[in-house]
Amino acid sequence: MDKEQRLKELRTADQLSDEEMRELIGLANPGELISLPGPDSIGLVNFDKAFKNLGEIMERADRAESLGFFVEAISLRLQHTEFWLRMFWVAKNPESKIFEPGDKSTFGNLIERCAKLNFKPALTHELRRFNKHRIDAIHKLLLGATDYDQLCEVCQKYRDLPRRVGQHVRGLVGIPLKQ
């Protein structure tokens, strides 16, 4: 099997053994793969479940939105975004603190903690707006802070936010693996 075919096979695999991961690192282009803070540092409870969920969460959010389950879509996108904010905070906080598995930090608190560590201001502003819309959607819908049609607009407006936050965090804190 040629290098490109094997690289494609490894990149699309659902799971890799340690040996396959080493092979992927060896075959990948320099700087293509990065190392991020360890999964235990961001409060993961079950590594395998967490990464399975991470791999499918955006597809599930998009499906929920397309079916009109806007609160579900917003909640799933929040969780994906939170994953990347935790990664950023762990990598950048000067005390090298980590998240314990039972951590109950709120999303808004996490945004502010990242902002204090110079998270991109425009993205921070957008995260704050998303959080306000999320709070209105989940906690204040029946109080009249929003209506279900507006939730559709929120889903559309912030559809790509988790991906952009992830991309930004990977670019800031990811360390290229040496091949």
C-alpha cells in the first residue's frame, strides 16, 4: 500500500492503536498533527466515550437543528465549544491548574476565565452573545425572553462557532508533533 493510501486509511479510522498512531505521526506531513493538553487535565471522565462523542457531536447538533430541535442543537454546540475552551484554559493558565472530573464551572465563567488569558477578543464577544442566547433559550423560553422561532435564528447564527473556537484553540495551544 502506498503512503498516501495508508495515510488516508489512518486518518479516517474511528480508533487507532498506539502502533497505528505512531505510524500516522511518521507518515503525516511535518506540523500537520499537534499535541494538546492531556485529556485528564480538562476533566474527562471516560476517555473513549468522550472522544467518540466529540467525533459525532457536531453532526448530531446539525441533525437536531434540521429536525427543529433547537434547544438540543444549542446545547450540543455549547458542549463542543466548552471542550475547546477548557483545552485553552488548561494550556494557558499560569498556575497550570486543571479541571477535575466533577468540575461544575459554568459556560459563562469559562468564557470569562479564557478572556482573562487573552482569548481572541472578537471570538470572546461572540461567545458571550451565544451564551446570552443560550440562557434565554434554555432557561427563559417560557418567561418570554425568546420564542421558538428565534431559536432557529440562534442556531443558524452560531452554527459554525464551535468549529471556529476549536480551530483557534488548536492554532494557539497545539504543539506540532515531531516526526
